Amino acid sequence: MSSAPSRSNADPLDDALTAAVAALSARVVEIGASNPVVVIDGRSGAGKSSLARRLVAAWPGRGRVQMVALDDVYPGWDGLAAGADYARETILLPHARGLLGVWERWDWELDERAEAYAIDPSLPLVVEGSGLLTPEVARLADLTVWVEAPTDSRRTRALARDGETYRPHWDRWAAQEDAHLAAHDPAARAGLRVRLP
């Protein structure tokens, strides 16, 4: 009897994420910088956070990698564009200029900024979130990524992750994503496109 896993136990999402991390890691190596910036955009539930976490865990270089998820930055349910602007100004621009960046986490319960975090410009940086990949941000990144997945899969993953908290805001958030797609065409700006099931 074989100890190899059967095909019926294969996880298409896991397989796709593994392949995407391999492709991203190869691009990071090609960049050849000690402190590259990777920007990952995509609609809610597409798999951006999972991809970013796996990339950081499998980073092809030595040392610490910084990661910021825009879910910690957006100023509430109407803050997609404002969150992306805030990340650009407080995280990505300072990093590009070789300066220490400082950003404050958004406290969703208190509806205000909370504790501060520093971004070291000498270290690699991965930033992920919906609405992030704009023309201005693309110029600040070494690698830009667009993650896409079918709407049903995205919705299932997003609601499994955030539960009933997110359900009443799904359409409201999707409308902001639609506006971002129409204004910035992030998929066309991406150096790498990742399709997840």
C-alpha cells in the first residue's frame, strides 16, 4: 500500500498557493535587492493574505521580512481608498526613501487609530490589501501582484474568515473594489497575476 496521498485528498487552493509562492520567490530572487517591496492586491477573499503569509514564511532571503495587511489599516467599512492612500504615505513612501515608516493600526471596535508600528527601510516588505495597486504604489514596489478568484469562492472564504461581521458589508465593500478596478486597472499593472480556485 502506498503512503503517498491520494488525488482525492488534494487541495486545489493549497496547490495553487504553493505554485504562486514559488513563482513569487523566484521573482524576489531575480530582483536581487536586500529590501525588496512586494505589493499584493486583489478583491476580498481572493487569497491575498494567505499568499502574503506563505511568501513571508518561505522568503528566499535571510533575515526578517515585514508584512502589513491593509485590514489593519483601513479606516472602517468605507475606507478602502483611504486605507490604500494611508499605506502609501506612511509605509511605502518612507521605505522607498530609506526612511523609517510609522503606521497606526485601525481599531475597528473603537473606530479610531490605535498603537503604532515601525517599518524598517533596510528590511524586505510585503504589503497586501484590496485597493492597494494604484499607479503611485506601482512605482514604489519592486514586485506587484494581482490575485483573482471566482466570486463564489471569494465570498465563501471572506465570510468564513470574518463571519457575520462582514456579511452586511459585502456589497458595500465590493462597490469600493469596483471603483478601484475602474480607476486603476490593478490587474493590468501587476507584474504577476495569480489565479486561485
